[in-house]
Amino acid sequence: MIFLSQLMAQLLLRSNIALTPTARTLRPLQNSGNLNLPFSPTCLPSNASRNRLHLSTTSSGDNSSSSSGIAQDLSEMFDLYHPPTSGLNSIISSFSDSAAKNGQSKSRNLVHKDGDWHRSVHIWVVEQDNKHLLLQRRSPGKDTFPNCLDVSCAGHVTSGDDVDETAVRELEEELGMSDISIDRIKEARAFTIAASIQGQTPSHGEFICQEYQEVYILRKKGKLRATDFAPMMEEEVSGFEVASVKDVFIRLERKDEELVPRSLAYIQALTAAIFSTNQEGKGNTSKQ
């Protein structure tokens, strides 16, 4: 899409990062409604991706792995929320957690089956100079987008839990980052989006995932290295990959099947959040 490409070009140029020309036509994501996918692939990494990927397990691409059965607890309970009034895949300028809850809770497997609205966190770990970010490869046992490349760190907010505390816990569990405080996480908040997506996986069948996603931008001093990160439990993540920020945005825009798809609103908000944040990293730069 012309608008997104122009926005990226302006932001990247301000950050002294040049956009390299590409011969591929960029296909825009839809701006509203569900991202309706008839089938969610297992996202097996390409040979080139395997060469870049730091694997945290020995069988990241094998759905028959014993880890696939314990990658997540399908009985985990989530608080339920009222649907957004601003429309699907829209940015919410002021989100009230308490006001949005409907007073009910439900297990993960039923939430993803019935399409109930729930809460999650997304933490993007980005180099301070905005050149590279960290991607994780999802476990083969995930009930949505198994084996796909995804946001650096993500997790659902379980019933009764605080969203920022969840972000801190997920960073430790998935990335091994144990030095991130609540204050640091609060300062890293970027935006909230009402995200809706549906699809199907071979192991778990159809899903409808509708989330209020709290998105964070966590800066890291120095160069990102995939080998610096390790999950507390190998079943949490299959591996990590450090990728060019601009390349990730281009791949998301053209719906690269190896990445978990994101709406146009999400991509635009993420682009603006990464490149508009003070590059000195005040308040949200990780020393790890």
C-alpha cells in the first residue's frame, strides 16, 4: 500500500536507514474486519531462515515432537471482555481494563473456539538504533500459528492477572530476561489494539482469536544476538531470529506466510511506535 510504504520511507529516513528497492509487489492487509484465513500453515522455516534461526529445541519443525502436547495449557482461564465499539483491528486510544471486562472467564480452548474477546501482551525487542528486532519462532504445539515467526515475546493475560505483570513474566519465561521491572514495562507501552484473526491448524482445528493486545517496544543496547535469549522451558519457544526492521515490515505488508499475519492498523502503529520513540532509549532501554 502506498500510504504504508511512504510512512515507512519517511520514518526510516529520519532514522538514517535506507529502504532498499524490491521487485515484489506489496499487497496491503485489510484495514478492518477479521483477517480470515482458511488455513493456518505450520510455518516450517525455509532453508535460509533455518540458517539464521537459533533453535531452542532440537525438533522445532516437528509437530510430532513430545513438546507439542505441553506447549500451552488449554485449560488456562482467561477473563472475557466486551467487544470493541471502535471496530475490529482498530487502535484504542484509551483502554479501561476494568470497564471492558464482562465479568466472565473461560478456558483457552473455548475462548479460541468461540471467539471471545480476551487480553494479551506483545513485547517487541528492538535495537536502540532501530535497525534490527528479535523474532521468535512459535512452538509446534501452539493452537494458533504453530512454527510461525512472531513478535519477540507474547502471552495471554490469565484471569485476575495484571497486564504489565504478565509482560514481565513472559519476558522471563520466553526470553530469559529476568531484569525487567514493572516500571520499565510501563514506560515501554506503545499502543493497544483490538485484534481479530481466524484460521485453522492441523492439530487443534479452527480458531477465532480476538484480543485486546497491549503492545510494548523494549529497547536493547548494543547488537541483538539470537543466542543471548533462551526460554525457561524449551516448550515455550522453538527458536529466535534477529531480523532487519524494515524487512519485517515489508514481509508483514505482503503477508509473508512464515510470519503471523498482522492487520494494516497494527503494522502502521508498530512502525510509528518504533521510529517515533526517543532513540536515546530513555526509560525503556534494556541493559541485557
